[in-house]
Amino acid sequence: MKKLMSESYAVKTANVLPPDSNSHGTLFGGRLLQYVDDIAAISARRHSRAAVVTASIDSMDFLLPINIGEIVILEAMVTHTGRSSMEVMVKISKEDLTRESGRELAAFSFLTFVALDENNKTIEVPKIEPDNERLQWLNDTGKERAERRLERKEHSKSLSNFFASDLLE
């Protein structure tokens, strides 16, 4: 079974308020990560029609600060699939609604989710089909990103021996 990438598209918009901000008057990175994980999970669930868990977050590249009073717009979509895994790209934009400046790209991230059945066993997910050439590029480059994730995971496993003991020993 195949599904179009657009079928997994999800959007989240939020006001940036003082409780969401740090001492610089910008959105907490941790709050943004919470929003990212939430919208990415919705996209993965929309694609798989199953329960999902976050397997990894590749990175969070902060390009512009998101200030108090602006809104943050998160757009998520499944961009690549494995057997039970789904890569979800999240594009984060900001907008100042008091000006005519329009949206600006503030950050982006790739996450991996795994679909689970009612017994928490992995299940197969539908393959993804790009809607257009632009989305085709995201899908085509997904295999390379997946390979880098596997390499990083192996590296993390090798580091786990170091981190398993007390750091101050």
C-alpha cells in the first residue's frame, strides 16, 4: 500500500507568550522541541493510522529566534518510510502579525517514528509516494539520512559504555 506524502501533512500554530520564553524574550528551545515532537507524531500517526513512538530526532537547526508576540507555525510531513519507521520533516516558521513581514523560516528538523500495534510490537507502515518533484527530492534523499541515523545509532551504542558509569569517577 502507498500513500501520498500530502496525506500526512499537519500544521500547528501557536502564540509565543511570556511563559514560553527565556530571559532573552525568545521561545525556549525545549518548548519548540515539544511542539516539534507533537506535530511530527500527529503526522506519523496520520500516515500509519497506528500508535507511534519517537525513535530519534536528527537535529534541531535554529536559524532565527522566535520572539514573544510572534506566532510559530510548524508544518510536518512524512518524507521517507522504512518497514516500520517513518521519517518526518518539520518546518518551523515565525510570523509577526503586527507587521506585513510575512513568514520567515526559523528552524527545521527531521525525526524518526516507529509504528506499533496494541502489544507495542512494530508494524509495517504504508510506503510513501511524493506528490510532486519538490517532494520527490525529500523522499529521494531520505535513504541517505536513514543511513546516517543508523551510523549515529551505532556510534551512540559504542558511547553507552562510557556513559553507563558515573561521570565523576
